Amino acid sequence: MTRDDLIREYKEHSGTWPALVGIYAVLVGAMVLSGYMMVG
């Protein structure tokens, strides 16, 4: 993949970044929660 291909992909998917942020937030939250469960 060239730099231009990466830029094109980024521009195509830039509209969906709030959904990606939400998914990452859920994943990180689940990891933190399971970590607290193990420690606690």
C-alpha cells in the first residue's frame, strides 16, 4: 500500500471515526473492568 492509498482510505473512512472511538471506548472499558475484577 502506498501513501496515497492510505490517505484515500483514511478520507473514505473519516466519517465513521465517532463509531470507531465508541468501539475503542467500550473495549478499553471492558478491559479496565475485568482488570478491577481480577484485582478486587
